[in-house]
Amino acid sequence: MGRQDWTVISAEEVYRNDKGLIVNREKVLLPDGRTIPHFYQVQMPSHVTVYATTRDGMVACLRQYKHGPRKVSLTLPGGLIDAGEDPAEAAKRELLEETGLSSNEWARLGSFTLGGNQGIATAHLFSAACAEEVRAPDSGDLEEMALEFLSPERVLAEVRSGNFPIIGHVAAIALANLRD
């Protein structure tokens, strides 16, 4: 069976805030002729996640509270892409802000939609090798962060233990380790 697109008959914005969250209600026509009168789409700003390793192969991780999973956990550096900003530039900026690290060896790991039907946002994943400290971290974020350097094996063990609860971060870890 071939792929068939859904047809959007109408769309109405039902919510928007100043942080980039938009909720739309769509009326969609399915390939089999059925109509769904209230199919909701959620849009949020796209973001970057960086799997950064130092010259000695340690992975830059952050231990911080994340309100989505509602716990202190391990994360990778990353954050929102500013309006008009290229994802690669956002990755470099976020790595520097959150860790004080910089790298000249970047690779795109891929760009992925967070929600299969709602869309939600695009996660742009990157790796940065041979990262070096060039300044003190200065994220300016709401979160309090502690920078930790873990071996790749320890990072994978922490993923298996559930200590990396954010799917985009787990995807970046997996993709970076598949490249090796």
C-alpha cells in the first residue's frame, strides 16, 4: 500500500503564547474518506542537542532539574534555536553557553520531528569532537546546571538506567555512538 497524505480542510489557531507555543485545531480528510473535525497540532520552537566529547573522549553532560520529567537528571547541552538562527550556529552557541566548551569538529546527526502526528517541534542533533574549554559556562537559563564529564560507556549505562529521560538526548547519544 502506498503512502497517502491527509488533506487539511481547515485550520484554526486556538492558542498562542509569547514563548512560541501554538495550538491549532484542524479538520482533516483521511485517505479513506473519513473526516476528523478536531485534530490538534502543537507547535513549539525547534531546538538543538549536542553530544560533545573532549580531546580525551569524555562526554560533556549536565545534571539539572527538568520540569518535563519532573526530576534532576542527566542531559546533554542544547536549547532553543533563536528566530532566524541556523541550527548549527545554535548548537555552537548552546554548547559554549552551557559548558564553556568550543569545538572545530562538528557533525550533524540528523533532524527529527518530536511528535509523529502533532509535529510539535524539530530536534536538530549534533556531535562535537575534541571540545575544549574556552570560558566559564554562562547559560543564563532558569535551570541550575552542574557540568559533568562522563565516559561514553558510563553515558550508555546512565541511559539504560533511565537517568537520561529526554528522548532527543537519548537519540543524540545513540546516533553519536553509532558513528564510532
